Amino acid sequence: MRHVRFPEQREASGAAGPHRPAAAPVRRLGDKARWYLPAAVTADLLGAAVPVGLVFDAAGQARPLHCALGAALAWTGVQALRRRYAGRVLGESRGVLPVLHDWLILIGVLAFVRVVTAEETPRLAALGALLPALLVTVACHKLTYRHLSAARREAQAVSRVLVVGEPAAAEHVIAHLAARTDHPYVAVGLVPVGGGPLAGGMPVAARLDASMPKAPNRDASAVLRAVRRHHADLVLVAPGARFAGERLRRVAWALHDAGLELAVFPGLVEVSVKRLETLSAGGLAVLRVAPPVRRGVQPLLKAVLDRVGAAVGLLLLSPLFLGLVLAIRLGSKGPAFYSQRRVGRDGVPFVMWKFRTMVTDADRLKAGLAGANENDGPMFKMRRDPRVTRVGRLLRRTSLDELPQLVNVLTGSMSLVGPRPPLPEEVAEYDEVELRRLTVRPGMTGLWQISGRSDLSWDETIQLDLQYVDNWSFTSDVDVMGRTLRAVVDGRGAY
């Protein structure tokens, strides 16, 4: 399940708020582990220098040590110029693509140097010598990201945020931030604009009038006092008509003059930053949201990856299929394969294939187990389902029961990555929001599998599916497939 994080929260009397437990003081964003920077620099230096030195020495290059040193300095130089060693960036998840972009810049720089110095090492050997730099840097980023994520679950290495806005909007932002730990923000105070009830328990640092005050600096003074009182690192403004335009501009001036940061929440949720673009129109700051990717090269690449990946998988895994068929048939009576009607893209039904993990009359027995359903939505899930066979438990634990779905991927009714394929009775209970998950093909794996699978609540499952549907890209599919292996080995939520 999701973790919930709260900073120290106390009312004016000093007691903990009614809905938020008091916690240990948070560590500031600047308090990230000190080893992040030396680890990143060392990984970049050694990841470039060692392979280049070894390859160039084996190739008979006259000065392999000089080449190794040059490659290491060039790689760290590119990283430094791209501000990859900044404290704000270290440990944050940036994925593989930014590192690949930096690496391609490195290739361009060294290609220019190669021409100038007339270096004669074979091109493929030189390119292969630089590949470990990319891999080592990505591995170092993954290590620091995991460490930072664990720290943030304990409210460490975070930014203290003062939220300003109309009561309902501000409390919505605070609740959203508190419900997740995959970000650096911890709300420490609230500055409501205008009257209105406050039910969240967040301490009120100040209160602004509903309309523009007669004294032009009154808002700014109140916000600055609240920032100092709560030692905030950032002021986050929630959307609202009462606090915008000239009024917000004056507060921004005061904060920036004091060396403090201001951020504005635009009211969007679960929209990838890749789809956002800032524009200026007549002096107005405009946030453009690009539509989800539905046409072009990326969907074509996904289709090719699906068909080729499924065909190769079926070919390579055929001996394993035979072994699993024998184990299932020997473990219990009935066929080795199980087919079930599911709902695919645009609500079109299809027959999904799996290895049988339950007794043959499992569907008939399901009605009698309805009261034992452990899921809070339309899905049926039981941690200890009595219908599951002994071999079936192992197959579910390792996700091997899903392998026959490669046939569905090959025929085009499913994808390697996508939302979980739902049952018709589940779709019958969907509302308008939940139906949106059917706008793409269902997948063998997805964000739901790498995020906890059956341990997720229904709302969390829908949230992940919609996040995938709205923010899909070909590279995100590749990333999900890479993370699926670790999720399968971990086995969390598989039952």
C-alpha cells in the first residue's frame, strides 16, 4: 500500500493536529546523503577511464592513459555543464534518456577530438569503450534514487513547503502531497486566502483577506512572516481566483527579493512533465499540455516490439512451456491452459490465455467466496484463495502463469505493456473515468505489476492505469519491462 508522510504538525497549543500524527523533524532538501556527489563523480570518472584505457591499450594505441584521462574528463565535463551534479538533481529520478542524451553529446565531443588529434583506434572499438560509461552512470543514478526514495519515506531530504491558496484548493494540495512519498515536498503550514472551514489539521501560519488588501505589501509581509516562522524552503500557491494576477505577482516579488522560491500548482494531476511546455502570451504565463501520444512513430515501434517480442518469447520459452504443462497436469486434474473472456481496447472482448492455477470448477466456486473478497473495487482478490492449486501458487508467485498471454500479444489483442485486462463484469461497474483505461490495449505487465499488483487498492490501480494511458511513450514501455523482472523476482503482491 502507499505510504503517507507528514511533517511535525502541531496546533498553536503545541498538541498534535486531530488528523495528522506528530512525527520526527524533517531533514531538509540540502541534507541529502553527502556521498551522492563523490559517488556520482567517481562513477563517471572510472566508468569512462577504465574501459577506454583497457581497450585502447589492447588496440595498441600509443598513449592509452592519456586517452583514458581525456575520456573521463570529457564525460564529467559534459555532466557538469548539464548540471547533473547540482544538489537539487542528485538522487532524483531522471530515467535513462537524459543520460543517453549526455552520452551522445560525449560521443560528438570525442569524435571532434579524434579528428583534430588524428587518433586511429578503430571506430567500433572506441565506441564500445565508451559504452560502459553510460551503463555505470545509469547504475549509479538508480542506486542513489533508491536510497533517496527510502529516505523520503522517512521524511528525510525533503523541502519544507508553505501552501497558500483558497481553503478547499490548498487542503486538496496538502492531502495529495501527504499521501505519497515519491516527491521532495512536505507541507509544514497553510496560509488560507479568505474564510472557509479547514478540516485537514494543518497549522494555519497566517490568513489573507479574500480580496486585494488596501496596503499593497500586506500579503507579502504575512507570507514572509509565515515562511520564517515555519522555516519553509518553498511557497506553493494553489489555484484560485482570489489569489492570482497582480496580487500573486507582488508576493512573488517579495519572496524572490528575500531569496525564496515560489511554485504555482496549475491544478493538473498525473500529467508527465514531458507533455508540459511553458509559453508566454501577451505577458501571461501559459502552460501548454500536449495530447497523449496516439499516432506516429512511437505507436509503430510499440506494435513492432509487441509482435517481435511475443514471437521470440514463444520460440525461446517453448521448452519451459512443455515443462509447465506437465507439472500442471500431474499436479491436478484438468487442462494445462485456462481461457477467459476479457475486455480489450475500446471495449472489444477477447479470449485471454493463461496457465491453469486453480481447480477446474473455480469459476463456479467464485460466487461462494464473494464475501471473502479482499479488494475494495470490482476486482476479486484473495490472499489465500482455496481454489488455487499447489503448482498454481508457485506459478502465481513467479508470474509464470501469464506466459501464454504471449499468444494474445502475437495476435494483437494484448500488448507486452498496458493496463490489466479486466473481466466483463468489472467493466459493467466502471464509471466514465474508469472506462478511459480501455482506450489502449491491455498488457501482460504494466505500472500495476511493478507497483504492488494485488496489494494495491482499486483507486491506486485505476490511478496507475490512467497515468499510463495519458503519459504513454515507447521509452516508458521499455522502462516498465526492465522493472518487471525485479518485481517478478520480488514477488510482492503476487497471489
